[in-house]
Amino acid sequence: MTVSYETWLGRDEKPGPRGHRGGDHFANFIDCVRSRKKEDLAAPIQEGHISCSLVHLANVSYRLGRSLRFDPDTERVIDDEEANKLLGDGDRGYRVPYLLPESI
């Protein structure tokens, strides 16, 4: 499988980062879990976390119908407990033992 991407930045849509890479990222992740060698990952875990967080924030913003102010240091929405609840387990109905801890 080959994966490629292109980006355009700003209102002027200037060309931004682009890439082209082959391989199966899911298989790469499973292989690294089995081998316990994080240096063999196709992409850093933190990069995946940030990418997924942006999608979750966009979904919460859409569901609430408003903009969110996010603090990247605490990974919480500023002055918006309703949004923070949606980002946690408050709307999904997790059950024991699959609960998210209040603090890590």
C-alpha cells in the first residue's frame, strides 16, 4: 500500500508539507508492539496522538456548535466543562473496568 499527502497553507494556499510513503502502517504498529522496538515505528506515537486529538476537538466543537479554546499543556478545553466531558468518557457510557482515570 502506498500513502501520499499534500497540504496547502493559509488563505493563499501556498504549498506546504507533502509526502509519499509505502507500507502498511497498521502492520508496522502491530510488529512494533510485538518486538517492543519503538524506533521501528513508521511515525512517532505522539504524532498520532496529536492528530487524533485535533479530530476529537473538531467533533466536540461541531457537536456543541461553538469554538473551543484548548490548552495543549493540560490537554483540556479552557473554561468549558461541557466540552471536557465530551472529550472524556462522559458521553460514551464506558463501563467498569474500561473507565478513563480522572488523572494519570
